[in-house]
Amino acid sequence: MEDLPIDTSHPAVREYLALIRCVSTTFVIDADFSDRHDPQTAGKISELYPSAISPKPSLIAVFIVAIYVGQVGYCVLLVLSRKPETKRAIIQGCGFPLMLANWVMAFWAIAWILQAFLLSTVLLGVLLGLLLYANVVLLIYHAPTGKRPLDVAFIHAPVRLFLLLPLGVLFPYSLFVTLGLTWSPGEPQHYARGQWPGLAVMLGVNLLGLLVIVLRRDIVWCAAATWICASIWSEKPKPYPVFLVTVMFTVLHPAGLVASTLWVWLRGRRRRTGPIALPGDENGPHPQPGGERPAREVDTDALWG
């Protein structure tokens, strides 16, 4: 680095080099992941180990493709963006943990295909921690804003979707397989095995998601959580408690988003309009601070003519 004809200690140069590292590493990992990770192969492994919370492989494959497309847009934004806020969100926000998360995801795909389920669960736990950290940093220090819609679409949304993949389905399912809470594909009569742990997991994860959706009116979280719930109840056979909870939250997540949005809109409208003010006499007494009007004389002759 000392032989380069540039001053690498300059802040602008250091920022540019950090952007280059983020672009090259993220793009190479995404390309390698798309080449090596075949959703159909991973789906075949999941078909060998059905459980109470097994998702439908085709729907999870669509979810992974959506994450990949979002990360391609993330790489394009890295190259084309000139806004300092966007660069700070990438370099100081999610850049490094997202790069590590992609590496971990690539290693997880290998472990899953090799059926090393304990290693798969450990890697998914690490992945969950990295993505949780990236989302918290983005939320606190680089909050999404309507002034930069591309940042929301290609930074916040892909990172949020990436978080919900292990949180909502991959980590719990891999843990169930590791603990042996599965049944043989040729014995569907044992599909109730692990139904109560599955109910507890689905209830806890979706209650957390519903709380986030209602408090933050998070459209991305709502769409992702609803899709994951649909992928779980659509895979048959499914224990009745797990089926009922996932179907319920498939309805509750969008309903909670709509209800929270309407509540905020009505509340804002009420603040804008304020209480109805009655016109008073220009020279007469005004209402007191307590809201009561003082008594005044009534001209009976004028009143009755």
C-alpha cells in the first residue's frame, strides 16, 4: 500500500477503498452462492427430514431468490450512489456484517447439503447474530427515510429479508432436525411428533413479528413473515396446532399493518383538525382556559321583541 501513488490515509481514499472491498466481496459471494446453492437440492434434503415446522421448498426458494435480487441491487447501489448518507449506511452500517453473513450462508449451504445438521445449526445461529446486528445498526444510526427510497429498497429491505430467513424458518427447522424432532418420509402417521415445540416456536416468532409490524408499520417484515407462514402451513402433513397458528398469523400480519396504519392516520388527522371552535363575540369575553364560558347578561327585550 505504501507504493501506491495515492495517499491511503486520506479519509476520502479510505472510504473509496472500503466501498471497493464491499462491492467486490459481496458480488463475488453472491455469484458463488447462486452458482453453488441449488434450492432444489436443499429442498430434497428437507424432504428427507419432515418436521412440524417444515416449509414448502418451492416457496422458500422464491424467498431466497428475492434476497439475491435485492443484494444485486445493493451491489449496483454501491457502485452508482454518490450520496454520503448512502455510503455511510453501507460502510459504517451493514457492509461488513452483511459480507460475513454471505460467507456464513455459503458455508451453511455446504453443511446442509452434506447433512451436517449440528454444524448447520451453529452456522445459522452465527448468521442470525450477524444479521440482527446489521439491522439494529441500520435502524438506529441509518434509519430508513422516504427521502432516499433507493436506500430503503436496496439496503434496508434486503437486509431485513435476509434476517427473517433464518429467524422465521431456517434456524428453528435446522434445530428440530438436529434434535431429532422429525419423522420418516414413509411414516406420515407420526406427523404430530414435535407439534408442541413447533407451536411454541411459531407462536413466539410470529408474536415478535406482529409486535414489530404494529409498532413500526414495517411493510417488508409483514410481507416476509406472511410468506414464511404460508410456506409452513402449505407443506403437508402438518400438525393441527402449528397449522392453525401459521394460518392465523398469515391473516394477522397484514391486518395488524392495516390497523396500525389507519390508527396513525386517524390520530394525525385529529391533531391537524383539533377541537371544533365556536365563533364568539369579537368584543365579548373569551372562553376561560378551563373550557367554561363566563356568564353574561341576556337582553330579554331584544330576545322577545
